[in-house]
Amino acid sequence: MSYVQVWIQLPDLDLDLDGRVTEEAVHIIASSAGQPIAVDFSGGGGGDVIRVCIEVDVNQPLVTGVEVDDGDGGFWQSFRYEVSGFCFDCGRLDHKREHCPHHPRRRNRGSTGNTSTYGSHNLAPRREEQYKRQAPVHYFSWHRPAAGWVKLNFDGSFKGRTGRAGGGGVLRGADGSFIAAFAAPLETSSALMAEIGALQNGLRLALKLNVKRISIEGDSKITVEMLTGKREPKGEEESSVMSYTRQLLEGFQETTARHEFREANRSADHLANMAAEAAADASMEWHHHPPHSLLPFLLHDQLSMVVPRLIL
């Protein structure tokens, strides 16, 4: 997978929470399109449109919008991308329409018609100039846990285009050695619930393996902050699942938890995407020997290789 950061616009966002659109609500909506990085309520120099910087996989179709449940019948929130262009046949960023290898019309010249839902209506003028001076490059890498500890890296994945979700995670020892990993499809309709589901699966696996001291890392800042008490859960569902998650923590002698960017969480990210693309009943677990596709990510982490990231 190859990720890039792009800005999306949320035109005519019709969500009223306590009289204002909250940053957390925007994060949840935008997470259907990709991993949220930053939110701009200023409109980027024009209008009052809300903008979000997200990370997207260039090899996957862009998400054009999401159905939002606001407790009053719901509504459709469309996304407009501040990019120079993309393939209007398959929705991917890594090529243009005339070179599309995915669409049947390109593979079979005899077919006619175009059923694509993509077009210029998915584009928005680019407004990134004002952020260029504020986006220094930082470098991140995975680090081994302290002696006597086991590290759990977890991640959840929710595919807004297909509605499929999954969670994955990996347990490693103080020398960086592989202990176990999992990838499990999840029945949920939000990225946040996928993150929490992945965390719970990872904690249950660690308890099953009699881990005593666990260091938890994930790239969902909201999940980690709720776990550590820095953020209060919103609503009955979040409160219930976080209460159960904290009960799982009681099974360990010592715990730590911290947020890490995706660049230091790539092994779990790979497993989460594997889970989201698997069949609904295809939960997978590995002990001692990781899946072949995970090996490059584990080696990358073991060598503490750095990955650059723009911090906006």
C-alpha cells in the first residue's frame, strides 16, 4: 500500500451537536474516506466549507461520501477532493482514466457505456498553499518495549465504500521478536468502533498468552485517549465498549498506552486491512510464525527503519 495526504471538503455539512459542528464529529465522518490528520474550520481562505486532511491509499478507490446517522433520519455527506485529478472510471489516484487497468471498458474495447459514479463533481479547488510553511517533515519508527514487557500494536479498518471493517494487531517481545498476531473481521459501521474492537481482540489474545506487562500502541488518538481517561466516551455505545476494555486491562499486572502515528504502526495497519478484506467469518490468528505478507513490515520495525511524515 502507498499512502498520500490529501485535503477533502465536506460541503453543506448538516450536523448540529450542541449548536456547533464538533471536531470529533468531523473526524468520525471523514474517517470513512481515510485516516484524518487535521481539520480546518476556516474554509481555507474561502467560504465556510469544512476541510479535513486525510491519508488515503492510492491503490484503493476514493470514497465519494458516507451516510451519517444523526438520530433524525440521517443524511448523505459527500466528499470533494482537493486534487488535480484522478481516474473517473475506478476512482483511484495513481492513474488517469485513459490508462485505467481496472474498468471493464478499458479491458474490453467492445463494451459501451460508462456506469462510473466519479466525475469532476468529486473535485474541489486546491487550497494547500497556506499550509506549506506549517508542514515540517518528521520521522517515525517502531520501538521495542522495555525488558519484561510485551508490546501490542493494534489498528482498526473501516472501508466506507464497502461498509466492511476489521481489526488487526501484533504482539512482540522486548527483543522485537514475534509472539503472535491476529486479523479479524468486525461487525461495525464506524472507524472508531473498529479501532476499539481491534484493541479488545489484542488484549484478549495477550491475556490468553499469560502476558503480565503490556505496552499498548495504536494510531487512533481518540481510542488511546479514552483508554487512558484523557477523553470521555460519547454516548452509551462508546461508554459500554470502553468500560469492557478497561475491565480487560485489569487482567494485567502493569499497562501503558500511547498514541503513535501510522508510520510506527504499519504492521498492525497491514493486519487490519487484511481483516477488512477477508470473509466475515475468516478470523485469523498466528503464533510463533507470522503470515508471509507481514514479514516485510516486521523486518522494517525490527531494524527501526524510519518513515517520513508531514505534520500539519
